[in-house]
Amino acid sequence: MSSPTLDERTVTSLVADAIAAPSMHNAQPWRFHFAPRSRTFTLFADLDRAMPHTDPTTRGLHVGCAAALLNLRVAVTHHGWQPTTTLLPDPGTPHLLATVRLDPAPPEGRPGPAAELGDLYPAIHDRHTSRFPFADQKMPPYLRDALVQAARHEGAALTFPAEQHLGNVLDLIRDAEGYNRMDDDRDAETRRWTRDSKTAAPADGIPDYAFGPRGGGGAAATRDFAGRSTLPGRPVANFEGHPQLALLSTEGDESADWLHAGQALERVLLLATRRGLVAAFATQALEWPDLRWLLREPVSGTGHVQMVIRLGYGPRGPRTPRRPVRDVLTIGD
């Protein structure tokens, strides 16, 4: 089987697919380099886009970069290559997060999780965070099981908290939302990454048209990117009374674990999109160490929660801006 052509146009297309991934406040904290001779992508963290108050350990930054890494692996597989991925290849360069070498694809029909990656490709540009109310419609058990398996393929655990635990999680998210509003530094950091779409065409951050309505009722705990501000004409809506939250966890809590979590997150989101679900994030409690610790499953008490995902059926979110590929990609030996 001959390998597909890998020219500059194809390389650019692959990175355009990668950066469709979600990231904290849509900061897009990634940079890519492609070396043609070795057919290898290198993924770097762009620490100029870190959030020292909201994400002081850069855990969230790593998760976002890893989501882009999963998209790259999906796109590479879709284009007929096999992505050979190495996480944290140089311990002395911590902002060097991963390398992806493009190897010839294995024979067709090879089973396994890697072969399933290419099937997720159509969802890359269909997936958008939806900050709208979802329907009070339960996911069928087989779909939950599929999402759990998707996370497991990437070395993470996805769980759906039962009633009492779910109530505790929702309370922690609401508490964290209030703490964020009272913290001047965090409020300023959020405002740094929100955009007035009427004054300019943003390339990053959360544009005002993607804030979603202000919550008027319901149990779902949503992040309000308007913060302390008032957005004229913004509607008010009731959110679902029985939100379906999923906790994404890893056994450890180091850089490699964050990278596994980010890849698992995006794999779950792409599969959810393919199956007709929409998703949003409820990560406020993760940004406060004491509250994050309390998010864990109360019986086992194991694992470190890396993401809180709100899933369900409802309207798709709008497309949010992305930086031009030329700003995040370099090519050369």
C-alpha cells in the first residue's frame, strides 16, 4: 500500500484540524512544528497564553493542548497515515509536550482503538461547545458505555455520578462560580479572554455570541462568561432540571496524566458529536484545589478529576474563532 502525498498544503490542513479542539477560555495555547524529513509533528505549549490565576499549574493548558493532539491523530489516520505518538519526549524541555511521527498505515481491516480514530474525523469541525439549555432526555445506557470506552482507550476514566454525588458536584460548581466572581484577579483573567464581536473579528477567546443565555432556573451549573458585567439584550433561559454530568479522571495528576486526560476528553467529545449529543464544560470547581478534591467519587475516593463535562441533547453551539494556522505552525528540518 503506497503512502499518501504529504505536501505543505496537507500539513497545513492537518494542523487546521488539530486546532479545532477546545481549550480553556479558547486561549488556544499550542504551537506546532513539522519536520518533513522525519515526517514528524512536534507539539509545544504556548506559555504566553497561560492563565496564572485560574490555571496556575498549567493543568488546563495541558488538557487543551492534548485535545488538539487527539484531533491531529484523528486527522492523520483519516488521511491514510499511522500516527506514532510520544508524550513528553524531552524531560528537560517541559513545554515540549509530544511528537507525532507519520508512519505508513497498517493493512486495511486491522481492528482496535487506533483503527477507529479515522471514523471520528467528520466530527472535528462539527463539534462546538453549546452553552444553551439541553433537553431533559436521558442518554441510553449503550451510549454512556461507548463514551466510557472512548475515554478508556486514552488512559482515562469517565464516570457519571449517581444522584447524591451529582448533587454534591453541582453544589461545588455553583460555589466555585461564586468564588470566581468575587476574586478580582480571576475575574480580570476571564475578561481578558472574552471578546466583543461587534468591535472586531476575534481570533481567540470567547466571543459574546457564544456566552449562551443567562440562567433563569434549572439545576445545571453553567459558567457565565459575562462575569460581573451585563450583556445588553442577552436572553434568560431555564436550563435542564436533571443535568447529565460526566467526570473525566486519571489515576495520577502529573503532566503525562493531563495529556492523557485531554486526549480522552476530545475522543469522548468527538464520539458524542457523532452520536448526536452536544456538550459543554463545567470546570469551575477544578480551578479551586480544595473544591477539586471534593469532586472525587465519595466511596472509592480514588483518581484525580481532570474535567467535568455536561452532555445531552440540544442546540449546537456556534463556531468560535481560531487563530490562523500560519500563527501556530512552522515547517522545516
